Amino acid sequence: MATAYITHPSFVLHEMGAAHPESPARLGAIDDQLTADGTLPLLLYREAPRASDEQITRIHTREYLRHLHAVSPPQGYYRLDPDTQLNPHSLEAANHAAGAAVMAVEAVMAGEAKNAFCAVRPPGHHALKDRAMGFCIFNNVAIGAAHALEQFGLGRVAIVDFDVHHGNGTEASFRDDPRVLLCSVFQHPLYPNMPLDDSRPNMVHVPLPPGTGSEEFQQAVSTRILPAVDHFAPELILVSAGFDGHFEDDLAQWDLLESDYFWITREIVTLAERHCTGRVVSVLEGGYAMNALGRSVAAHIRGLLRIGGTVK
């Protein structure tokens, strides 16, 4: 079975101003790299559907959804928070981004794909149940996880978040749901600067300081995240795949390489093969240095495909 690659044309129509780092050029950089290195033809291309209101409101409130429709601008921009704006196409893109996660869950659960990568915009892991935050409108990974729980009756879903920013929205969605294990490795202190609640056994926080490089990152993941996922024995693994910890990315201060993203992906895939017949759904989050983003996503996808040599 192939790795599914799920995206949609609406994603490049969402933009928040010429100077905004979360730009349409991000997906172009990914496509260019996958084309250049010959990976794209190996993937099972799928166009994301719109998520239904029912699927979205498993995570977000109906009042929030109504608010988004009410303020979506016919032209120009509407500011949702200091970092997040709607343009006339943004809500459509956000619906398809959530729909990509739902489609990916359905594809791997049905055995149509071994695993999946969702090349989406806007990202999602900061979005709260009733408001946008940090470039995020809908929490795509959380919507995908909720779909797996409700539609397929799963009892153990793991989410691994390796974006350099903590996925506070995903934490808020599932902190009281023992069916979901969230393991998040992130720079601290850094946006969103939320208090970290370590009292819940299904929330595994791994904050690492500025300057974290490959050795520190891999050691922390190996000692904290991988054992937690292994012990949980998930029936499905979702990934908030952020690549803004790369040393070329200016939005944070980690010093990771694309080889680190290959490594963590191979480790996640190995756990998925042990516990859930390889079912992994990965959803794009951050990554704002274009060349580094393209190379890092390509490394991540090679890890999902299980091609390429061992990278230290």
C-alpha cells in the first residue's frame, strides 16, 4: 500500500498578507522538492473534501463556526487574533484542511493507504474550541482524531506533535479524554507560552530549551515520547508535523536538521507497525524557511515510505 498525499487547490488561495510567514509559498516549496527528488510519483494523490459541520463541531463549538461564517470577508481581511486573519478564501481552505485529516483517517482505517501526509494550510494545533490562534483556524489533527474515535470506535489514539511550538489547542481538546495520548516535544519558553499541566497521564510534555540540536532532540524523544507511545499501544497514530525547529527557520531557536525529521518519522512508523498495522496520519503544521521546509517534508515522507538509508 502507498502513502497517501492529500491536499487541495484552496490552500494556496488562503493568505494573510505579503509579509506573513504562513504563506502559500510553503506548499509550493514542498511540491518543488518532492518533484525534484522524484518522491511525488510514489505517492497516492488525493484531493481533500470539505469537513462537515458535524466533524468540525466534535472539536469546535457551533457558535465559533457561526462566527467564522459571519465575519468571513467578501474582500480584504478580517483579523481573528494578532497572528491570524481570514481572507475571502480562508474559511474554504480551513474546511478542506480539516477534511484532509478526516479523509486520511478514513483511508488508513480502510486499508486504502498504509499511511498519509496531509499537505494543508492553514495549520491547526493552536486552534481552541471557540477561537483561532497562532495561524490556526480549525484544529485539523484534533478533528481527525475525534473522527477516528467516533466513526471507527477506536479506544486508543496517539498524537505525536513535534512542531517547535507546543500544540496547546490539541492539549485543550483531549486533556480529559484518556482515549487520546498526546506527546508533544517543543521549545520552551516560546509561543504560545501556556502553562504546562503535567498532572494528566495522557499528556506527555517534553519542553526543550533554545539551542536544542539533533542529539538533545533525539535523546528526549527516545526516552520520553517513544516509550509512552509504545506503552499506550495505539490503534492509530496521528502526527502534528511541524518543521519550524529546523536551524534555518527564524521563528524559533532550535538547530534541527532534515535528518532529524526522517529519524523521528521512522521511529513513529516502527511503533505504528508494531501496534496498529502501520496506520499513521501526518498533518502539516509549521515550517517557514522555504528551502528547509521542502527538504524536511521530503525527509518526513521518505520516512513514511520507508525509503532511504538510516540517518543519524
